Amino acid sequence: MKVGHLLTDEFFDFEFDPSTGVAIVISKNVRANTSENELGLNRSELVKHRSSIVRKMVFAALKAKEGDLDGIEEIQKYCSKEEEYAAFARELVKRFNI
């Protein structure tokens, strides 16, 4: 299943490539590009960390889409504002109509 661009806001797109399991940040304007470069949003160790979490989110979302209660509970947990990459999880919920 192609997930592709998942999250779009004023500054960034987040992209997950299911064939590689890699999640990256894509700048949408000069301000975002400055933030991406200054904060190193696509540095290898952060991409590795982000990708490991996003892969789990995608798996939970796919399970939830099939009606799996554990998957629903897990993706809801990822959507909590206290969780890393919660906006990404919320977009998955929208994308998969969970």
C-alpha cells in the first residue's frame, strides 16, 4: 500500500515510503527550510528514530482500519498530543477513515 505524503500543514509535509520504511520531513517554504536545516530535521539519527515510530503507527492504522480493537487503541494512543509525531498519527486516522 502506498502511503506517500501524509501530513501537510503550512510549513511541512511528512512523507513515509512504505517500500523503504523511511519517514522524512519536506519543507514547503523558506521559513520551513531554515527550520529544517537549523534543527537537522532530516539528519540520519532523527530519520531513523522517526521512521521506527511511524512504521508502528502505519501498522496500527492498518490494523485499526480492519476493525482490530488493539490497532484502534494503539493508533488512538499515538494521536495523543503528548506523543511524538502525534500529528502524523492523526493524519493516518483521517487517511484511513478510522
